[in-house]
Amino acid sequence: MKKLLIQMLKFFGISGIGWLMDFTIYNLLSLKFTNLSVNNMLSSLVGVTFVFVYSTRKTFIQKAGGIDLKLKFVIYIVYQIVLILLMSYILSCINDQILEMLTSDSLRHLSAMFAKILITPITMILNFIVIKQLIERL
């Protein structure tokens, strides 16, 4: 249990850095482009690549005799593409709901940022589960 807790803390720390990269790129893109789904896809791929590279080195122990790390990266990216597509759709729906609720123009321009913050815990937990299984079990 202690090992799992330490792994989670390390992973969430690394993921936090990846999220900051993702979040910064996402918000910069959102200033210029209105398609939040595309913005999220592009920014997320940067963040998840960073997280995979560093968490496989610093957090998880690769299974001896398992499949090659490069193949695990390909599997993780395919998983991420599916997750990013799903989360991008959810992100757009959440953003629409936030825009309906906000009446202040000064806050409406922050709706994309609020939506991204709301979906982050879900993606972090899912990513921990998947990458742990991928690296340590396959």
C-alpha cells in the first residue's frame, strides 16, 4: 500500500508538470483559435508524452520480459487519443454549460479554462491506472 501511495504521489507530481504544459498550450491556443476540441487534442498530446517519458523513468518499474517500451508508448498514445477525443467532447459540453451559467462578460472568456480544470481529476486518475498497468503488468 505504501508503494502504491508513493507511486501515486510521484505520478501526480509528474502529471502536474505535464498538466501545466498542457494547460498553458491549451490556453494559448484558445486565445487564437475557437475550436476547443482541437486545442485540447494538441495540448494534451504534449502533456501525455511528457508524463509517459518521465513516469516510466521515475515512477514505475517496467516488467522484466514484458513488451518493449516503444510498443507500450504506442499503446499509451492510442489510449490517449481515444481519451482525448472523449474528453474533448466532454470539455466542449462543459464549456457550453459554463457559458450558459455565466452572465458576466469578464468571466465568460475564462470558461474554456474552467472546463479544462473540471475534467483534469478524471483524466489524471484514469491515466495513473492505465500507465501503471501498462508499464508494470505488460
